[in-house]
Amino acid sequence: MTFNIGNQHAAVVNNVAGDQTVHGGQHGYAMVPPEVIAAVRAVRAHLSDLPLDADDHARADADLADLDHQLITGQTTHRDTADRLSRLLTAARQAGAIITAASSLGTAITTIAHWLGPVGTTLLHLLG
């Protein structure tokens, strides 16, 4: 006998023969790839390259530190991640920065955007 479940997109998928009883609930965690964490840290490291005023710089630095922590602990969403980085890129552009996909900062943003999937396309459009 052949049994095929097909593609599953869930935090927890159980495939059991017969009955299953679960006590205490089930929890699933999606791990963020290490290259995405490294890219967020690279963005933070490149903040000093952007022409942000002191307040915007401090806000962006704190926001990226918080994002780093939330990505590691699984406490953020793809949408929240994209929104945070969109705010940073928009502020940088308004301050006169030109960030290209070929720059170190642009490469890090591109890595994150690709991991984010459809919600990351805004980030790609914000790159010059």
C-alpha cells in the first residue's frame, strides 16, 4: 500500500498509523536560516554608512537589535521584518542615500528579501 501526503506547510505535521493522543499540546518553530541572521547583522553594521541623523540612527540601531533578537527567538513575522527594513530604507533614501543591490548593504537586504518571499519585494524595489 502506498500513501502520499504531498506538500505540507505547517509548523507540526503528524503522520501516524492508527490513533494518536497528544497530551500537553504540540509546538513547532520555524528556524531562521543563519545567513538571514548574518544579513540583519550586516545591515546593522552598515548603519554608520548611511546619512541618517542621530535620532534616526539610534532608532534604526535599536530596531535592528530588536529584530535580530526576535528572529532568533521566533517572535516576529515576515511582514514585521519587511516593514522594519522598509522604514530603514525609506529613511535612508529620504536622507539622500543611494543603496544599490551590488553594495554590501544591498546584498544583505537582498538576502533578507529573498528569504521573506513575496513580502520582501518591497525591499528590492527600495534598492536603487
